[in-house]
Amino acid sequence: MIIASITELFNNAWPAAVLALGLAAVFALILLVASIKLKVVVDPKIEDVHAALPSIDCGACGFAGCGSYAKAVVADPELLGNCAPGGSDTSNAIAEILNLQMSGGAAPLRPIIHCRAHDEDRKFFATYDGIPNCTTVDAVPNVQACAYGCLGYGDCVQSCKFGALHIIDGLATVDYEKCTGCGACVKACPRELIEMVPFTQDIMMTVACNSKENGKNTRSFCTVGCIGCGMCSRNSDLFTTENFLARLDFENYAPSEEAQTAMDKCPTGNIVFRGKNAPAPRPAGQKPAAAKKA
């Protein structure tokens, strides 16, 4: 009786099983043909370029990510060198993949913050107790006396994917060991205090101030602000002074006796070094170096 039931079940089921297997085979064949017909052929150079990129998708190149940039640079080699985090090593690797010649290695771009005033160096008119971000604080008048200095609420810190920015005693500070040069911090700062500059040297000199106020006003609210005295530009051609503010020619900067003299003689000590293992700036309030006797 049991054997008869099993035989009957088998006789009724096998046509359905065969039909299912047949349909599965047909669908598999259709999918195989479709995958071959619809397959997108990827240029192997794009894959090689993508592999040479740091794969951090920071957007510093101007594209959504490393994959988009790889496609773009293969299509237009003029875009070579746009990967700031990868630097010259990545550019050279891509150039080799594309059979191009690099005309010298460009200096990597890294951020400089044009302010060195910590909380104790600046004057405040009021205590802010609102939304803790720089963009909001910047819209509130008369919190901080200096309308140009770092607000210290960390919009730049939040924008950095690599943990390369920190707020130390009210001042945004770059950790150059972690910085990739993606430039996100530049876009985040509402006061445009951060500038991407070519690090032609491991340690770069810079004017750590952005105030356009005259010297008297600057001294009234900041002990380390640029007073536009022109002392630096009188000692080194690398410096210019305009609108009560000194600026350094980063492209042509190289360590020199004249540049060091300009730094040493700065009345407020706002000419500082930035970069990996950069020496600490002159303490606020410390007098400038005395003139050397002939």
C-alpha cells in the first residue's frame, strides 16, 4: 500500500519537476545571454588608475570620489595632479599608467589657518550660549571683538574626515601628520580663515592673522594680531603689506636669513611656522628679537 502511494506520487510529480528544471534552465540561459549582451566594458586603465588612488573619496579633486576621478583623468589627462591626498607619488603612478611625462612634482597643498589667537589672546564682548557652530556664531554681532579671527566652535573639525583638525584653547589647529590636503576645512570656515597653500618646504612660514583693522584697533582686541607695520616687508621681499595686513609669498618661500629676520622682528609675533614638527611660535607678549650689532 505504501509502495503504491509513493509510486503514484512520483508519477504525478515528475512532470512538474521536469517542467521546473526546464524553466530554470531557460531563465539561466536568458540571464547569461543578457549579461553578455549588456556587459559594460571598463577600460582597464580606469581600473588601474582607481587602484593607484588613495580610495578615501574626499572630493578634493573636484569629483564625487576616486572612481569618478579615475574615469575623468583617463578621459582628460589635463586633470592629472588633482589628487591632493595622493600627492606627487600618486600623480607619477597615474602618469605611468597613462604613458605620460610629469613635468616636475608639484608641492602638496596643505591648509594654513590665518589666526594664532587662543582664548587668552583675544577680547570678548559677551559670552555666547547658543548653537555651538561657527556659522551661527559668525552671524551674531559683538560676541568676539575681532571680526576676522577664529571663532573656535569647530565647523572645520566637523568637516574633516581624517581627524586632522582640533580646537585647542579656542583656536582651530591642524594636525599635519593626519592631514591629507582634501580642502574640506576651507569650505567649512565661515570667515575664510583657512587657505590651501603649496608646502614647498616641510615647514612653512606664514602670517597667522587675517585682520584688516588698523594697528591701534587690532592691539585693542588681540595681543598676537598683525598691526600692518610693514616691518616684515622691509626685511624680506617675500612679504607684502596691504590693508594693515601682511602676507607671505608661499610659492617662492624658502628659508633665508631675511625671512627669519622678518619673523624675529615682528612686533606681535604673528609670523609663525606651520607643518609637521614645526616649532612653537613666540609666546604672546614676548618682545621681538633685538637688532644684531654690526
